Amino acid sequence: MTKETKIVAGILAGAALGAAVALVLSSDKSDDLKDKVTDWFCDLLDASKDKLSDVAGNVKDTIAKVRA
């Protein structure tokens, strides 16, 4: 992707995320929507933590091999 395409994609992603957060925060009637979005963010956070842990383990293993 070109630099301009990345910028446009970032702006659109930010706008979509902002709209979703505004919808969740302003919606008093839809507790179900809030629960779904909350669960999605928690799942995303857990998946990110797991991935980061895997990457950290791989880096530690690689460093140990280099030092050996």
C-alpha cells in the first residue's frame, strides 16, 4: 500500500471505531449491544495478550540460542 492509502485506511478505521464507541456510550436501551461490544473488546484484548506472550517466548528462545 502507498502512504496515502495507509493514511486513508487509518482515518476510516478511526472513524468507524469512534462511531461504534459513540453508539455504545449513547445507547441506553441496548444493553445487549453494549454487552456484545464489551465481549468483543475483551476477546480482542485477550487474543492480543496471548499473541504478545507467544512472540515474547519466541524472542527469548532465539536469544538463548544465539548466546549458546
